[in-house]
Amino acid sequence: MAKIDDSVKKKVPELRFKGFTDDWEQRKLGDEVRIVMGQSPNSENYTDDPNDYILVQGNADMKNGRVLPRVWTTQVTKQAEKDDLILSVRAPVGDIGKTAYDVVIGRGVAAIKGNEFIFQNLGKMKSDGYWTRYSTGSTFESINSTDIKEAIISVPAIEEQDKIGSFFKQLDDSIALHQCKLDLLKEQKKGYLQKMFPKNGAKVPELRFAGFTNDWEQRKLGDLAEIKDSARIPNIKWQKEGVPYLRSSDLSSEHIKDGLFLSLADYIKYDKITGSPKKGDLIFASGGDIGLAIYKYDSLPIYVQGGSILYVKTSKCENLDGLFLKYSFASPKVKKYIRNASTGTSLKHFVLKPANALPISYPDLIEQEKIGSLLMQMDRTITLHQRKLDLLKEQKKGFLQKMFV
């Protein structure tokens, strides 16, 4: 590819395949493609029978830029053919996908007969906010046939369109492959969490490492380890740097996000009063995303917000491994207990009393460590694949900005 001088950027893209030098031309979308506006069938004709016609009504029927059959109909109104583009014309306006099937289209979408170049161009228009001009001042965001047909796009010769389209098709295929791998890993982990911890009433899990045959024990978490709350630090003491001060919103499934901080002096003061999580402890949200648990791998000082986060001193526990407990919190049985034991109306909280009474099933320490290690490695693999996927998406975003006018 060749990089273009700034002086001609207005009529040609910044990044271009070699051999192409002609200016791009501005055209109305309606002059380049055929557009079919959707018309919804009567709702009494909707079915869940895959033998009927696939119905596409909006972005809920698309995932990762592809039509995902969800609802069917016996009534044919307007149709899109296999490989047509599907544009959302109601909130959120501008979402674009492809269909691998002949489908019936409802009034929330339009079908566009366009090539891969048009598909990528429409995706860029959405990310650039092109369609937001039609929602200004309106209560319900939508676009009509005229809006779509009158939309201005810049286009090169068909040969260059084909090259650009092919390039982005390969990039999309790579993104889809990484997304598929990531989804499979997440499903595999979900399966392990269901099978590697005993179900209600069972004394052993369905799936187990070789060599372990003893029954698991069950006790209240508060009988196994100390569960601690902390102080709520006044806003005036919050800092932009220092010792991390964590709220429930600062926890994610993989790590601790950057949030607020305390001065070292305040940390020492409050640590003496209430204590704070240490290496090997388990931190979990008691508000917000209740039950989301993070294992503390390092010895760096942190303080947690009282009433928002609780922590379990597994670092001081002889028969309960903190990493194993982290994944216990993600098991269906424990998640159900936490959900049922949380109190409050609009804002739920999981407080010390039910936390201490939380029933935990556990094997001997060696088996706990093997379970924790396996699931930790799986989490790291998932994180690695997520980073690769995010990088590919960022690369595509950069190419879209540089390869289109």
C-alpha cells in the first residue's frame, strides 16, 4: 500500500493500494445500490419454527455483523436475499450486518444490495456518527428511505472497491475466528464451573482430577475464614495517586481497575483500625456486581471501601485456598446463594451476616490448589485471546479511517 500526500487527502484516502491514483467520487448511496425498506408481518404470524421464514426486525437479530436467526414468520412481506446487507433504520440507527440466508425484513431494517466495500463504508459511517444528524431533537431515532438514498458516500473505481473489500473481508474473517475461539473458551470455563463443584446435595463434583476420591466437606464460610468489612473513607481524603482505594465499581472479572487512592498516612491509619486485604486474600463485591471476586496475588497495599467490598482472610486460613474460593464464588450454587441472600430494593447488598453463613463445599487443600490453578490458567488464556481480539478490532478501526475518504 502507498501513503498519500496531505494535499490530496480530500479526494483520496490516506492509505491506498499501489496502482490506484484516480480521485474518489462523491455519490448518493441510492445511485450505487438497491434499497428495500422492511415491512413487518402481523405478530400473530411469528413462530419459533426454523422451517418457517427467518424474520429480521432490528439489531437484536444481528450479532457481530451477521444475522442470527431468532424469530420466524409464516407471512412474507418484504425480503432480503442471501448476502444482502441489513441496515438498522430504528434506534440504534445505522447498525449494519450481512445475511447468510433469505430472510423476511421488518420495518426496523432495510435491505441493501451492496458489495463488501459498501458494507465496510456503512460500518464506518455508523462509527463516525453519520446517522446521528437524523436523531437531533427527536424522541425516537429513525431514518427513512429518502435519508438512506440521499446519504453521500465517496467511491473509487470498482477494481479498487474490490481490493478494499477483499482486504477488510480477510480482516473480518480473522476477527470472527478469534471471537469464536474466545466464545468457546468462555463456554468451556462455564462448563468447568458447573462440573468441578458439587451441585446441591452432592458430596463430590461431576468432573474431578484423577487420584481424588474423598467426599468434599461443607461448612459455613465464616467458620473457615475471617470475613472483614472496612471503613468508608470521606471524599475529602481521596487522592489521585498513592495507595489504591477500591470500590465495587473498580473490580472486573480479570483484574482490579485503576480507581481512587489514599495517602500512605491515611492507609496506615485505617489499616491499623480495620485491617486491609493482604496477599492470598479474596476480595469480593458486596454491592454493585455482588459476588464478583478477585484474588490478591501481590503484596502491594490496598484499602477497600466499607459497605461496598468485603474480603476473606484466606491468607490466614490453613484449609481453604483463596484462588479456589474465587472460583467457588463463580459456581452456580454459590452465585444462587448470594443472589437470594442479598438485601435491598433497587440497590442490593450482600452483608456480613449472610456472608458468614455462605455454605462452601471444599476438598483437601491439594485438590483445591489444582482446581484453582486450572481455572486461573483458563482465565489467563481467555484474557490473552481477548487482547488479541481487541487489537484486531483496533487495527481495523485504524484501517477504516485511513483507507476511506
